[in-house]
Amino acid sequence: MTDLRQAVDDYLRLRCSLGHQMAEAAYLLPDFVTFVDGRGENTVTVAAALAWVQAREPEVVTTVSPRRITAVRGFARYLSGIDPATQVPPLGLVPYRRRRGQIFLYSDADIAAIMTAAKTTIAQPLRAATYHTLIGLLAAPGLRVGEAIKLDRDDIDWDQGVLHIRETKFGKSRLVPLAGTVMTALREYDVLRDHLMPVPKDPSFFVSLTAKRLIYASVQPLFGTLVEAVGVGADAPHRPRLHELRHTFAVRTLLHWYRTEDNVQAKIPSLSTYMGHREPACTYWYLSAAPELLALAAARRDGIRKQARP
């Protein structure tokens, strides 16, 4: 273990002991240290931080790159008290771009192909089952990948068919009811995991081959490999991303409501709660995410206006 890696472990342990939520930094910073080690360096520099961000996301199209810099900045502040050679990345080095670009919407066939690839192309049985089930869980109820990874075994109410999502983004916890088919898939994985990994090192529901909790830094690249292997989104403007499974769930739900003439405006707050959004305004963004959905929303608005006219 390098001195820098030990410093990251000490930093995360200290911040967690003070009550800070460090889930994102806990998977970003080890990757940063690996990158720095690969450059033959032993401290944090602005150049190394920028090179790491650009290596992971050559063009800043999401909020992940700024969050990477934020994680490094916090660690660098801590490290500067130990190592005077440390450089703290300044604020605004990688600005947030809050404008959302076009998203990729998965079809049922896309999701089925990716899940099948996980089951048939990953050689190790437990790993194959883990990713097959994880991808299905991300697609069916639209969980954030961090929420799925963070699930512990006792977060599943098998009798009621409900997930307990604890202290996730924005510090929220919520209950997520699941369809019977999803619960059946989770139960099948639960049985297989206990058979193949009877003594795990973590209480996590999804486990890696090291008997520990999965980490995003491993999940995201493997998902990308599966997507590429089956050719999903080969002609899309950008490569389909893992978190777009969540976007697809939201758009599909809204499309169903509009097609079935439901009172969408009254139901959006419930979708916002189900997905763990900070406020309904975050859910309304999906109205512009798909041309068909935008057209349905516009038609509904025009119909309401015509009915309101004397």
C-alpha cells in the first residue's frame, strides 16, 4: 500500500467518523490514487487531478467530472497538512454544466440483450448472476446505481415486496415497492449468492468475487463492455450510459400515464417520491427527454386550454 493510498484510507475514516457521507469519495479517491501511482507520483497536484478527470471523461458532459475534482479537493486539503508539496485544486477548475444533453432511452429488447449478455458472457457464475440481477434492478424500478450497490440484505422486506433505500442522495431514505417478478428475481439471486458465497465479508446484497460490496468503479466499465458486446446504441449520438436505465424508467412511466389519460400532473409528485428526487421539478425535466413524451404533454396542455375557453 502506497503512502498516498494509506492517506486516503485515513482521510475517509476520519470524515466518516465525523458524520460525513463519503460514499462517492470512497469510490472516486481510490481510483484517483491508482491513477497517480501509475504516473509515478506520490502526492496530489492540480495537473494530476485534471489528467485523471480527462482520462475518465475526455469531454465534460455530466456532473461527474466536477464531482471528481470536488472529491480530490477535499482530500488535498486534508493532505496539505501532512505533505506541504500537496496542491489543492481551486474552485471552478472544472465547472458544473447543468444543461442536460440528450439521453439514450433503452428499449425492452436492449435491456433484455444486456442482461442476457451478463448471464452468458461472464464466465464466473456468481459474477454473472450478480450483474444480471443488478442490471434488472436498475431498469425495473429506476434505482440509482449507488442505491442498488448500497443495499444490504436486511434492506429487503420479502413479505411486503419493498426495498428500504437508506440515506441516499440528498440524505433521503425511502421505501420502494417492487413488482412480483422483480422480487422473484431478487430471491433467486439471494439463494444462489448464499450457496456460492456462504461467508461474505460485507452485509451487502450484491457481492463481488472478493465477498465484499460492489463498487461503481467496477460496475460502470463492465456495463459498458456488455453494451458494446451486444451493439446496443451503436448508432446513438453517445454511448449508452448506466444511469440512463433510470432515465428510461422515468420516461416510460410518464409515457404510460399520458397514453392512459391519467391525471399526470397529480401523479408526478408520487413519481418524484418513488425515485428519490429532491423535488417534483427534477421529475418534470423528463417531459423534455423524449420527443413522443414532449408531444403528448403539449397535446394534453392544448386540450386543457381548449376546454377552459368560454
